[in-house]
Amino acid sequence: MSIHQVGERVRVAVIGIGWWSNVLAAAAGRGLNVEIAGCFTRSKDKRSAFAAEFGGRAFERYEAVLADPGIEAIINTTPNHVHRETTEAAAQAGKHVFLDKPIANTVADGLALTQACADAGVVLALGYQRRREPQFRWIREEIAQGRFGRMVQAEGNISRDRVGQFEEGHWRYTAQGMPGGVMLQIGLHYVDVIEMLLGPVAEVCGMASQLVLPGDNPDVGTLLMRHESGAISSLSTSYASAAEHYVMNVYGKEMSAFYDLHAGFRYVRRNEKGAREIGFDAVDTIAGELDEWAAAVRGHGEPEVGGLLATRSLAVVLAGVRSVREKRTVAVAGMMAETG
């Protein structure tokens, strides 16, 4: 989807200042529809530094952000366990919300904050930029045109090296702050991509280990998933690999496609010899999702990933986490029904 400027930029405040908030603010500056007008975090030094780099007012309290009529929306990069609290407060104040994934640490919180935004009439969007990468858009379009035939399988791998970069005690690396560890932190992106291409996951079997990093959370994990269509997919995730690496292989009865961060993109068709390579132009996926959200705030369309879709992908990963713990296959529908 091509995003165009849709009038006056949406004035936003960023809350929960950290490295990812800086990534989002920089992307907003490259886009067309978002203006950074403020920020808040409890650390005075962090919010002052953020305001100096990206502009806007450094608020001393979140309540002041919500009370300011000049702030139309928030970009929420707070820790997962306070996503519900901070988003519900924003919704009650009439502020639209762009929320970093995962939507929450529990399905119940994801559904509750989604409903709060719907009840308040504010636009909620979730940050799932991987699905916007051009190779996955190309595959999705080819599937929609019927060129893949029946979808039968997918294999994904998303790996990063966190040795030497580990922040002991940081919420992102604790079982309480990020249930499932690497499977939720980065694996969630490719769960979303796989569901976009093969349809909803029905059940999950997971396996995980803690091998390299300290702490109490898995640094390697694999999800084996059966989709409602009957197709099978697998996703391996790692924080203990030698380098950053991404792979996505997608198989249809008539056509298959193979993406590798280091080797590029290829596809093959039934009864044709050899694979064909395709190169794609770079796409600013993060600026695009922010602009799409801001366009929706201005009444143009809807965000591609809203609260319900984001809660469903969360439920898939949490089903995998439960599978690891209970050593059994877990139905996603059962996870989605856990609202207490």
C-alpha cells in the first residue's frame, strides 16, 4: 500500500524512551504524516536527550502528556507488562495509539486494551514492520493471484547475536518481562508473516533451550505449527547465533519461494527448470507503518495490524511457550479464550 501525505501531520508524544523509541522517532522524521511533539519517560536525562534530538516537549509526567490538547496520539514503547495500563489511559484521554509489539504479555491484556481503544473511538496500530518487506508482499500477491496453488508448508528462521549485548536484569531478557524469550521478542515477527501467507495457526508444538545467555529465559526456540488449512510451518529463533540471519521458505503445490538475508530471493514453478532470482528496491517499512497509522487517524483507511490481529499472533507464541512448559501440543483457540 502506498502512503501519501494526508494533511496536517499528527502530533504525537513518544512514551517509554529507549533504543527502539529512537528508531521509531527517526522513522517518523523520514515519513510524511507524523510529527514528534513530545516525549515522556521517568528518567529526566533520557527524555531531555530525546527531546534535544527529535524535538518537542519533554514532559515530566505521563498525565501531562494525556492532558495536553496539542498531543493527538502516542507512540508507546513502554515495557510489555504496562502496555494495557498506558494504552487504556491514552484511549480514555482520546489519544490514538501506535503500540510496539507484542501487544501485551497476555491475551487478556491484549483483548482488553483493544476493546478500550474501540470503545473510545481511537485508532490502535501495532508495530509489525517485517510483514511490509517487499519479498513478503510479493509472495502474498502471488498467493492471492493463485500462482502458488494450494499452500502446504513454510520454514522460517530469525536469529541474532546477543552475546556481549545482553543487559542483565532488563525486562526484555526476563521470563516475567518477555515470556518465551527470543520466541516472543523476535520470533513474533515471523509468526505474523507466516500467518499472513499461510493463514491462521490452529495448534502449536514448541521446544526451547537456554544455552548461551544468562538469565531465566530461552535464547533458542522452535515452533512447529499446524494451520487451520492443514498446512504445516516451522519457525526457529535464536539469540545465540554467530550473526544476524533471516530465512523464509514458502511452499505451494505449484510454486515455491525462498528468501535468505545473505543469499537474496528466488522462486521456482512446477515443471520449470532452475530458480528465478528477483531483486527488490529498499522499502522504509517503519516509516510506512507509522504513516499508515497517522493516515487512519486522519480518516484515511485502517492500520494493517490492529489489536485483534496482534493478539492472535501473541496467542500463537504463548501457545508455543505453554507447549514447552507442558510438553504437549496447544490449541491457539484455547489461548484466545483465556480472558481472565
